[in-house]
Amino acid sequence: GAAVWLVVLVSTAMAEEEDNSTTAPYVAPEVDGLHWAETFDGDVWSRWSPSAQEKYNGKFSVAARNQEALTGDLGLLIPDEARHYGAAAKFPQIVGKKEAPFVVQFEVKFQDGLSCGGSYIKLFNSDGVESFKDDTPYVIMFGPDRCGSTDKVHFILQHKSPKTGKWEEKHCKDVPGVPSDNLSHLYGLIINPDNSWEIQIDGEKKTSGSLLTSMEPPVNPPKEIDDPADTKPEDWVDEAKIDDPDSSKPDDWDEDAPMMIPDPDASKPSGWVDDAPLKIDDPSATKPEDWDDDEDGEWEAPVIDNPICSVGCGKWEAPRISNPEYKGKWYAPKIDNPEYKGVWKPRQIPNPGYFVDEEPCVLPAIDSVGIDIWTMSKGILFDNIMISTNVGKAKAFADASFKLRHELELKQQPKSAGGGFFEDAMDFALRNMAAVGVTAAALLLASIWCCCIRGGGAPRAPTPEEKKQARLKKKAEAEKKAKEEGEEEEESKAKEAEGEEEEEEKKDEEPAEEKKEGGLGDIDEDDK
């Protein structure tokens, strides 16, 4: 009784807790201390400008998520698949400083999954965001991308050569994969004053490195390069090994000998029949009487194994074995090439574009963020794009926005098959130990009073196994009883038949005139 009531109470409390905690009203996060943040509240299109380029045939919209966690929270939505999307927003210019880190983070939710497409952002410096397009020079490209074999979170740094003035892409060598679920995820990049960087997903570090050693190609070019005017001499020998000129094929080497030959020691088994088929028509089969050749076609007897082929029938062939005389094609053995000069390499010359940038962490001016993607997936939603020079402030912003939403989205997910009521009840009990403890104690005392003080008590309910055994026993008894009744009935019928035969015999033995006294049987026809 107490256990049942405890389960009922916990179940009810769990259900109420679940119902009341999977959503919460949206409250705009604090942005104090951040360089810039976009939460997509208010008049978004007064801050964002769609690209005017003709190729961008997709139109962003500002919308809530299909399944809200923070009710009333909006984001920038990609509503249709198979479209190019482009839009940008301007913010106060930020210039890298040696003593301060650089932090960028944003949320993306793949509401309908991500089969093929990007969801990254570009940070750049521009006089106008309306002209933003795919080849607009950027400083950082960061975010998830998946299509075919590509499945990674991009981090690309555009670095300007102080020698040539050209910008060159530097790609992160070790990139993490993109989460495969449909939940909101937070993507963060931190570039520290010591040139180290870190990529985070949902606030956890997934990979890290250095701008000086972990980018491809390297930020700083090599001091020397191959001389483009140098060419390999015509008489340069690249082969390290050559055929031995003094070797020759042995006289007994037979290149035509087969790899496999019939086993010479094998012989045809006794009982093998060369001229008999393996299958024959069943001689015992006959055409059915109702077989109609016109409707059913010509009747054919079923085919069976030929009984005389128990050992084998047909042409016998010896099994094949490896040929001990097989050697294959002959090749001359290799020896060191006396003319070998090694692997040729062009001579090295000073790199005219060589430079050393010890502080690539000091980023150039940035004043805009843009989204330039093509996607085969709809339902991608961006939110809470943020730029900061304070890691702690960036984390606080994420805690007040992404963390709250992520916890609610996890609760909204269907329960996994591996879990169940017991695990959920234990989790609820651990989170509400005081209330569950008091309830359990009260129910225990009530059970003791009912069962012990009042005496007696309800009998224990049978277990499922006990119920099963009782049903089996009852069934066996019923079958036994039916069997016994059947036997008794047969025996009774037999006895009854025997009794009738004996009585008939007695009647035959008694004289016809003899009467027994007593009863109406004493009266004969003359007395009437």
C-alpha cells in the first residue's frame, strides 16, 4: 500500500514538474560589457540589410522556433531550401588589441536537420553592408558546414601580407564536426593575446591551437622557397635500384607451367557412374486425374535425385592442387644503381615575400557581420550573435540565453528507450529528497499502524509468477478431472451393458409360469 501510494505521488509530481518546466518566457539577455550583440528583437531590418546581388534568391524572415523553449524568442530564419541567402549588419568598429582577447559566438538550430549547406558567419570591414556578397573580403569565417564528405566547423582567418599587401586564407588544421541533432547549439571562437585559439561548441572546448603553428598554410611564410627557374638536369638518375645486368633466367625455369594441376594421386571413386544423369523424373509420380492439358499445360513428372548417383555421376575430374613446378614469370633481381644521384630538389632561394608576424592575434578592423550561404535544408535559425573582448562577459551572455534554452530543449526531447520510469523517478527523488523522504516516512508509519496495530491486514497480492502457476495448476486439474470423468463414464456404460446381459440370461432360465410374490407383479390376467 505505502509503496503504491509513493509511486503514484512521485509519478504525479514528475508529470507536474515536466509540464511546468519545458518552456519559460523569454527575457532579453543583458548585453552590458559586450562590444556588440544581436538578439533579433525589435526592428531587425533596421539593423540588417539583405544583399542586393541577384544570385541571392532566398529571403530571410524573423520568426520563432517551431518548438519554443523560451517562448517569444525570435531568430533569423532560412524558410526555404535550395536557395542562396545573403544579409549583413553593421556594428561599431572593433580593432584588435594585443592585451585583449577576441570572442565571437552565435547560436544555430537545424530545425529540419542539415543535409547539405552552410550556417557560418563572416566578419569583415566594409563601407556598406548592402553590397555584401560571396567574394566580399572578410577577416574571419566561422561556423558549421555540412555537405557530402564535408562535416566541420570552419575557422578561416584572412591574413594580410605586410610585404605584398595580399590577403591569404589560413585554415584551421584540426576542426571539430557538426552536431547531428536538431537542438540549438552555441558555436564560439576565442582568439587569445598569446596567439592561441579555441573553438567551443555549447561552451565546451572541442579543439585548440596556435595561429603561428596550427593554420594551413602557415601565417608566416617560409624563409626560403624553391627556385622557380631551376630545372632537373637531363642526365639526372632518379632510379635507386636497377635489374642486375649479370643475372639470367635459369634453364629449368618454365614460365608456362600452370599454377594448379590435377592431383596425380587421385582416382575415380568406386561406384561412380559416368553416363547417368544426376536428376531423373520421379518414376512413382503419375499425372493427377483432374489435370487438363489444355488448361494446365503438358504434365511433367517432378524431378528427383538419381538414386544410383549416391557416389557421383557424370564426367569425373581429379581435384586440382598447387603445381610444385610452378615458378611464374622470371624477373631479374634488383641491385643498387651505381648511377643513382638521389631525389632531385630545386635549389632554395630567399623568399621575396618572407615576413614574420609575431602577433596575428591582433586582428585588423572589423565592423560588419554577414551570412552568405547556399543550403539544401530549410528551417535553419540563427540567434544571439555576439562579439566581445571579455571571455567572462561572453559566458554570462551565453548562460542567460543559450544555456536556459538548451536545458529546456533537452527536457522537450522524447524519453530514450534505454531509460524508463525507474530512472526518471530516481532522478526526481534525488532532486526532491526532502519532500520524498517525508512522504515515504508518513506512508510507512500509516502502513505499520494498519497492518500491526489494527491486526490482520489485507493479504499480500499474488505475484505475476504465482498467478501464472495457479492458472497452470487449475488447468491441469481440469484436464485430469475431465479424463477421469471420461473413464468413469465408459466404465459405467460397460457395467450397465453387462447387467442387462445377466438379466436377460436370468429371464431365459426362469419358468414361464413361475411368479414372484409381492407387488403388482403378482396379478395376472385371470385375476383382473
